Amino acid sequence: MSTERRTLRPYPQPVSGRFKLQRRAIADDDWEIGIVGDVTDKQPELVGQLLDVPRNSRGTIFFDSCGGSAYVGLALASLIRLRGLEAVGVVTGECSSAAILPFAACGERYVTVHSTLLFHPIRWQSEEDVRLEEAAEWARHFKDLEEDLDNLLARLFGCSSDKINEWTRPGRFVTGQELAGAGLAKLVDLFSGDIWNQIAHQ
């Protein structure tokens, strides 16, 4: 067994109050994570990545996800907030359904004019036979969950619940341009240098 001693890096001091990402430039050693594909299929990997970075640290999360389980989206958003991560969210392609929750949890959000976000009501399906009583309970639970997550999205984005409802029911593809126009994200351009230089000059 190796006797080599490892040097441990201390966690940064907790950040008080709201995220203040604009107070320092992004450093070369800030972490980067990708939330890509179906978040349900990637749950262990994604949760592991968010737990591996130091709490109260700063980094960039790139999104290109079709969504997945609402519970997984909620868990990822909760980890970002509860671990005090100063996350910069960037939608490189698609950020739809459950993936919108962790994107909204980022303290600073960026999209391109080509980005797409699909807002829609919670969808429940089961490949198993369920009794009528179980189906009724699932329907009740998902109605409450849907209302709760819509309110949470509005709080994370800092917008009215009416705006979320407008996009969610019956469902709508929202472009990056529209999201930026609503004040919920900022635009970056594919032809104006890397993301970090663009952020620094906004």
C-alpha cells in the first residue's frame, strides 16, 4: 500500500447572501460540468460530479439535455443551491423539461440565439399495470408536484408564475432569444470569442 501523503485543498469559505458571480473573473481552475442527454439515465454521474466539486466553489455547467425525470431535475437543482455552488449555466443546444430546473438554479444563465428550451406540464407514464386507486393517487400527487415545481421555477428564474404558466401550458418551445428577452438569461454569440471573455465584457 502506498504511503505517499496527499495534499488536501481546503474548502472555500461560505458565501453569504445571494450569489455574486460578477464580483470576480472566472479563473482557469474553475470547474466545468456537462449536463447532457437524458438526466434520468445520467443521474449517478451527474450527482457525482456536483458532489465532487468543492462546496461554495465557482464553475460552469454546459447544458444540452432533453430532460428526463422531474425528480432528477429537482435533485440537481437542489444540489446546486444547497452546496452553495456559484454556477454559471450555459445552454449550448437544448435545455428542456426537467433539465430546466438545474439551469434555473444557476446564479448566472447564458444562451445563444440557437438555444431551445421546451417547457411542458409533467408527464407521467408507467409500463406496469396499476390499480385504479394507485392511478388516482399518482394523478393527485403529480398535480401537486406540477404546481410546486412551477412555483419553484418562477422563484429560481426570478419571474412571475404567469410567465412560467404561459410557456408550460399546453407546452412551448422557447428560443434563447425569447428567454433573454424575458430577462431570464443573457445572450452570448458563437462568433465573439469564448464564453468566459464574453461574460467578462457584459
